[in-house]
Amino acid sequence: MKLNVAADIYVRKKRDEGLVYSWPAGYLAALCRQVGDVSLDQITSREIATFLEGPKTSPSTWLEKYHMLRGFFDFWLARGEIDILPMPVKRTVSDRPFLPYIFTHAEIRLLLNGARNTRKVKRSKIDHTTLRTILIFLYGTGLRVGEALRLQEEDVDLEKGAVSVHGNRFNRSRIIPIGLDLRKVLEAYAASRRKEMNDPYFFQDKAGERLSYSKLEKMFRRLRHKSEIRRHDDGDCYQPRMYDLRHTFATHRIAAWIKHGANLNRMLPALAIYMGLTDFRSTEKYLAFAPERFRAQLVKLSPLRGKKRWRDDLALMKFLSALSDDSGKSRRLNGSAPIRIDPKSVAPTLPGHLQLRQRNDL
């Protein structure tokens, strides 16, 4: 069997199982381009090693590509298309945890101003209004990039100020409130789009089609480079990513709550629901990224340091149950009910209320 045919069959199988399977499909396509459309049994471990050692490949990306290819070749080994696995020796990676990059408010403004200047790039398939809007949206909601790109017209209710986020097989769907500032940005964007839309997706390129993740990521890297934003700490091999806007969103919200004396025992689990995290404890990691000037308040408020944790608070659990109540009116995906977050109870303190102080920041 030829490599191209094998890759197509494998990707279709994964998607039939309910997986989005976007970046793995991209890696398989890249492998096909590099080694050519040869028979599966002709691919060597040296060719796989060369592919894994591609330019600017971080240790974590190397492992992602390795495990993806291992699953691909295991699949065809079990079906008798190859006799041995053409996989090189697995690399040993340091146990040092990956630290996401947290953009400062000044850097967010640099990105937005830089996005405005991309209007001069005629060959780009993404116009400057779309780029700036999706950056504001990601920073103002903390959504995953894939979640934002999957949003359709019917998912964005600008009249009610609510967004229906549909997860994949690993993430439950949810309905989140958005603030007035962000709603105005989305209304302006919706009014600016071309009328003859080819796709039902909310964020579209110049041709009126769904935004491509790879093209958007490439444009963001170019924008970050021109804005001269880079990290200089121990994780300098991992330059700031578009996905780090999600981490920045959570960290900035927690910093604001600490500054205003909010009850983190209540807000951290609510933040987890808002962000679509499966484990409420996942948001506690963002406490470590809070600015140093909030350390005194952090000692008092952090559930990590308190004797009583949020999961032991019966009133809190009742509060979370109310947040998760589903009226059955919203669209369902993969058999799971979407989490409905009541704007009246949580929107004033949840991150949907993105406050940009100056109008020209938008």
C-alpha cells in the first residue's frame, strides 16, 4: 500500500471515531511530502528520524510526532501491510515542566496594533479585521483556538451576549456569557464581513470560508516576530504561541480577582467551567503565574494554602451544580449536554467581561 493512500484511510478512520485529528493529519501530510508516495514497507527508520528532527522542533513536538507516527504504523502492522515498525529509538525528554507564556497588557496592545498594520499585506488570505477580532476574542474568552474556529453563526448570540462552545469527544459543550465590550467588537466584525458567505462559520477568511488553523498560526508567528515579543527565560525554545492567549486570559483574570479581594475558592472552579476544563484543579496552576505584587493577597486567598478546599464547600458545590444545569434548549454534541453558565450569576466576575480602557485598543 502506498503512503498517501494509507494516510488518507487512517485520517478518515480517526475522524469517523469523532476526533478532529487536525494537527496529526498535517504531520502525516508533511511526511508524505518529505519521503514521497512510496510503499509503506519501503519507509526506513532513518527517514522517520529525519522527519522527526525537522527545523525548530521542540522536544514536546518531537514526542507528539513520534507517538502519532507510532500509532499510524502500529495500525498498519496489525493489518499486515508492514512487517516491522520503521520507528527510531524514542528520545528521552527532560522532566522539566513546560511553562506557558503569559503576555503582558502592553504586549496584547502591541499584537492588536500590529494586526491593524497587516492590512498592507495584500497576499494574505486573512484580513486585518479578522485577525484583530479573533485575537481579542481569544484573549477575552480563553477559548481554545480550535473551539473559536469551529464556531458557527448560530453559536454566537450577540443579542443575548452568549456563545455556545461545542467541544470534541474529550470536552463538554458549554454556553458562556460575553461582556458588552467584546460583544461590540463581534458586532462590528459581523457587520464588516462579506455578504456572500460560502461557509456557516463565524470567523472567515477573505474568501468567506472557514479560517485555516495553520494559516492563522503562521500569521500570528509573523505578527509576534514583528512586534518583537519573545521569551527570555528557561523556556526560550518555546516562543509565545497563539494558544498562550488562553493561559494569559486565565492568569489576568485571577490577578484581577486577587487585586479586588475575590473569593478564589469560589471563582477558580467557576473559571474551570467557563474554560471547559474537565478538572477544576486545572485552574490552580495559574496561581503561580500571578504577578509578584499580589503575593500577599495570594497567601490569604489561595485555596492551595487554605485548610479548607473548594471541593469541601457544600455551598460551592451547589453553586457549581446550578451552573451546570441544562434546560435542554441548546444544541447537543456527542451525546453530552452543554454546560449553561447563567450570565446573571457569574458574568459580572467571570472573564467574559473584557475591559479595554481605550477605544483605540479595539
